[in-house]
Amino acid sequence: MFEGIKGNPWVQRNFTLSNLDGPTSSYTDIAGDNFVMRDLDWAAAPYYTVMMISRNLAIVNCFRTPLVSWMGRDALVVDIAVQDEAREENATKVLRLCTTHLESLWEERMRYLPTQLSSIGNLLKGASALGCTIVGGIVGGDMNAIDRSEHELCRAKDINLRDAWEDMPPPQGLRPKPGQKDLTYGRAKGNTWGYQSLNKKPRDRKRLDKFLYTGSIEPVVIDDIGDLSGVISRIGIQLETKAKVWERKHEELVVQRDRFVEKTITRIFSQSYAERLKEDYGNRQLNLVQKERNIWVSDHFGIALGIKVL
């Protein structure tokens, strides 16, 4: 999919794509003996973030910075000239945009995620390396707020970022009554993850993806796209594409009406995950069958937000 986006003529005409090559694992060329990442043996992940910046905007600066992480997480930053400053080399004020994918696994997340968010808060509020004033900053991405308490992290003194979804409550009357199926994909809760897999339970569905901001900017509703939840528009819900996947069916004991019954469970794997299973299980019979299916393009919903510089 990424290759398709990069090669799309419309994308190439209208956007500048940042950092198409992923980060490297080596930071040994950074000056100073106290650089913290050296102590952690930071290793780049096979997945990474990219920004698409409209060619109508003047890019002043762009850089990627590693976060203290067990999983190779980092922050990608782009500074945009504001106040109609026509040429980026003459810019004195910038809006700082950031995207990230914070720590995922439970033990590592509880250890590293607060520090990662604090580092991003400092990036959004700090001075630009090129001497420009940062009038405001916003970070969007997968914040991995799996536990309810993690929604409070952005309000910590050393982070102090505002959660855009909390600026405007979602419309009332969206929460299903007990026993009713939620046909809105968690719109009342602003959920963005947990609906692609048929095996996910309702309690697994979360608002993982967020916009957090600071400074002299104001979130603006974009109400002509997506599914509005508060000030955030959720996009790409149920967006599907045809893909070759690996399917595995097996029998599993489940509880129904207070008794155990055997039920056929179907699980779907990508090519890379199927190869990993084969490596892990060796010659064991996995009963993997390749099929072409309509699948969701992502296990996350996209989120969209307008920004007004005050």
C-alpha cells in the first residue's frame, strides 16, 4: 500500500512526502558522550512514520528524532511557516507538526510511554533549531492509550498537552443500551481501533489515535469528511481492498449459555505474519490456506482535524 501511495501521480503533484526511507539503528555519529540513546542500543523498527505535506505550504525544517524506546519508536517533525511568509528561508514563526507511534507492549509501554510523551511535549514547545518561534505544535498518531489511566498522561505537568477530542463532547444519544450492538463503531467514545478483527471483544476497542496540541492554535471541525466524533473526524471506516491473505481454521472451546461448546474459529494472517508462524512452529501442521479476500485496509481508523493559528 505504501508503494502505491508513493507512486500515485495525484499524491506526487500535490504533496511533499517526508522521510521515505526508514530510520537507521545507528546513532553513533551524534556528538557528545552523554547521548542517552547509546545506553539503550536503540534499534529501528521495520515500520515507521511518514508525513504528506501540501505543496501549498512552506516547509522550514524536517527531522526525525529517536525516543527512549524498547521498540525503536521515534518522532517525525515538520515545521511549517505561518503568517503568509512566502519564502521558507525568511520565516520567523512556524507551526510545528509531529507524528509518532508510541510504545505498544504492556511492560515496555508503562516504562517508556510517559517519557516518550514528555519528549514530544518538549519538542512541540521548544525553540526551533533554525531560530524560528514555534507559535503552536500538534502531534497526531497512535498514542497506544490502552489503559483508561493513560488518557490522563497528556495533562501531567511535564507534558501539558491538550487532547483535541476532549475539546468538544460527541453528540449525545450515541451510546448503545445494554445488550444492543454498537453500529457506530464506538463513535461516542471516539474509538479508532479494534473493529477489523472478528475475534476482538468490545472491551478491546479503544481510542488509540489522537491529536494532542499546545500553543496559540485552535482545533477546527472538518465536518464534510468522515464520521464526526467531537471535534475529530474519523475516516476510512470499513474501507476495504482485495488482498491475498493466509487463513487458518481450528476448533476452540468457548463458553455459551454456561457450558463449553466446540466452535470453529477462523483467523486471518498477512504474508509476513504467516511466514513468522511457519518459522516459529517449524514442521507442525498449521493448516494455512491462501485466499483472496476483501479486507480492511487498516486496523486503525484515520482521524482528521483542522487547525487555526491564532
